Amino acid sequence: MAYGIKGGKSNYELDRESRTSISRYRKIKAELTEILLLIFKKDDMDLLSTMKQGRNSNGMPRPEKYMLDLEIIDKFENYIIEL
């Protein structure tokens, strides 16, 4: 298995594997099965919720973030790419 930037396994990680701990496995192993592309148009912005983010360290308010309800994805122009 190639580790790239991560480097080799530490002693701590080797010890965890010997105890059959799988948390590291979940963090570095994934299989991409599809890509979902959503197109947001100006008229679609009303379908998104917003969430306030508090204030920055300088006291200025942070910009709101948009939230997407996964139950209404079909209301947006979307494309699914099966891999």
C-alpha cells in the first residue's frame, strides 16, 4: 500500500492494528462509487437554508453559510456520474 505524503506507519499505529483497531482504516480507505454534480442557479437560492456563523476574532460577523437539505436534491439541476 502506498502512503504518499503520510509516510510510514508509526509505532502507535502498528500497535493499534495489532489490537484490531479499525478507526485508522476508516480514515484512509474509501471507494468512490459516484459523483453527484449539482447546479445552483439564482432562482434555486431560495431553496437553501442559511446558518449564521458568529463573529471573527476582530468582532466582525462571519458571512452566513448555505445549507442543503439532501431530501430536495431532485429540485436542482443535477447529474450523477457512475464510476
